[in-house]
Amino acid sequence: MAEDGTELRRLTNEFKNSPGFKVHSEISNNRRSIRIVSRNKEELVQSIAFLRKQAVAGPSMSSNDSPSLALALEEVARRLESFVSSVYDLVDYTRRYCRKLYEKTEYAKEVQSEIDKHFIFEQDYKMAQGLRSISAHVETLQNSMNLTQPRAEQVTPCKIQVKLLLTWDEWNDNQRRMLEAMKDDVDVQEFAERYYRKVEVFYSWLWKRQSEIHAKELREAEELRLRAKEAYDKLFPTSA
């Protein structure tokens, strides 16, 4: 082996240019994006908890009578906007990436089928898309959000009022029918937790399938990584 590190550089470059490394990098990038979505969801939950504290401390359940309550409600709306937008960006990127990489393959159809099942045809996805559009093009969600008076010993829920959502005239036909059929307003925290679980389930499936389909490439990349590590250890031996 060349002592000047030529072999190490060759193996390192071969490893980084291997198909398996690219697959592994894509999965790692998706995992980082999932962590961002998770943080957005947790920050939303925290903002709801703070809103509840403000509601308990304030003299009224109406945000019009309490500036601090109005600010807390605005923060919940902002966090909800961030959460639904980050989910959309992640799923849309995955859809486009897989369509391009696996064009005209059965796996591309399989991925799209799973996206349809977990998102496109799901009520929560349709709701999230509408909320994202409202916040981006019309107004903040704050105008359609409020606290509902709880029963004794119940936690105060923060809900999106469906009747106010329906006043927006940009819902598509499917979304409007969905809203009109809803009997209850949307509990923000329950919606976020439920929607995030769908993200987790889909990406767990996706990573498992990618690992199966690219098993050979991933194995070859791991072999290259180990060979590069061996070359590194020989070039830079650790002291006994």
C-alpha cells in the first residue's frame, strides 16, 4: 500500500461516488428533515401549553379582551403554519425525487401508492393543505382559531373553527365537502399528533423498502467504507 495516502484517497473517493453511498445519504437527509418536522410539531405543542396557561391566568377566554392571550394564540397559529408547511415540503420533495430517480419502474408506482394512501387521499392531508394555503395566501390561522371552554377538570382545547374556515372561498370541492361534513371543530394538538404519526409510518416504510431494493449497493458501499477505514488505520496507526 502506498504510504503517501494514495490508496486511502482512491478508496474514499470510490466510496463517496458509489450508488450505495448516495442511497445512504438520501436516507440520512430524510431523517434530518423528519427531525425538523418533529421539532416543529413539538414547538406547536409547547405553544398550545403556553396558551392554556395564559387562558387560566387571564380574565377572559376571549383574545379580544387579553393582549397576552392574543399573542399566545398568534404563536400557536405561527407554529401550526410551520408544521404543516414542513410536512408538505418533505412529502413533495420525496414524491418528486422518487419519480425522477425511479422513473418508469414498479417501485416508483409503489411509492406513489403509499403517498396516496398516507397523504393524498387522507382527510388530515387535505386539511393541512388548506391550512397551508390560508396562511400563505390569505391571512394567519389566528382568525379561525380559539379556545373552547372546557368542562370541569378537562384540559382547555385549542381548536380551529370549521365555520370560519368555510368562509374562505378558495377551498377546492373535495376540501369544502370534507369541512361541511365535519361535526366538530379541529383540535389543533390532536390533529398535529395524528398527522405526524402518518409521516412516521410512511417514512419508516420508505426507508425499509429503499434498504431492500438497494441492498447490494448498500453492502458494496459498506465494504468500501471498511476498506477505506483499514487503509486509514494503517496510514495513521493509533498509539498503543
